Amino acid sequence: MRAILVVALLAAATANADELKMYNLAVGTSVGTLLAVNAFHASSAGFDYAWDSGKERGRLLLQWDIPLGARFGPVSVTSGLELGLGQATYQGEEQPMANLTPLFDWSLPVGPATLVFETGLGAAYLTSTSLGPDEYSTYWQFSQVMGLGARYKDWQAGWRFQHISNGSVQKPNNGQNWYGLVVKYHY
């Protein structure tokens, strides 16, 4: 059942709503199958979809556990290394990107679910230094993540904010502020 859900979600996420593109459907189904069988030996996999001033972004997320954490009464802190692969678009212009972010999940059990607050600081690589009207001046960027969601059994869903900029290392530094939704499956 898990495999069918993962493949169906990724196939649906990669199909363009305006025009069904078979290559997107094929890629989504293939990637979904790889995730369903956990070919990457990840601890979780998922995707996010976010917006920033007329721009849109979708990414595949893979996370591996890091043996670093703590417990503060009922709250536990766990950590993982998240790889995000995807692209941003603005009026037909595309900007593929990759992010590598150590994340910390602060978890509080509430009934059958668990509230999760996530935070992280990592690196991003943009394949172009501009997207639409914005200029970023460097390919390598800093990435800060903050999110809030809930986990029920093996599924996690929530809201996520991510800021990407070069930290004013070089001008111009328009940066990107992504607000969006994230869904993860924990193996």
C-alpha cells in the first residue's frame, strides 16, 4: 500500500495541470518507485511545493538520520541530513537547484499524532544567478529552514519557510523566501 501511495503522489505531483506531459509522468512514476522501495536507504522521503513573489518551486526531499539528539521532558529533538532536488520557475523560466541541510526536529506527542517543529541551516546550489527580476550574484547560497507540522504514524505534513541567500557575500543579493507545504513519509 505504501508503494502505491508514494508512486501515485509523485506521478500526480509531476504531471502539469495545464498539459499532461508524459515524460513528467514517467519521471514521477520512476522516482516514486525508487522511493517506494527505498533505493536510497533514506530514513524519510517526500516533496515540498512553495511560492515566492510570483515564483513557484517543487522539490524531491530525501533525509538520512544523524545520531544527534536530546530529550527535554516530553519533547525530543532528532536530527537528519536533508537533500532537496528540484527547480524554481518564474513565467516559464526555470532554475534547477539542490539543497543540503542538516535539520533538527523538535517533536511533542499530542494524542495519536506528534507535533513537529523543524529548523535547519545548510547550503544551496542554484544553476543560474537570476530568476525573473531577481539577481543572486553567486551560485552557492546559504539556506535556512523553519517549519511546523504534524506526524501521524509514518506520514508527516506541514508548512515550511525557507530563506536562500548568499548572506551578502556579494551584491546583488535579492535572496529567495519560500513559503509552502511539505509532505514526508518516514521509512
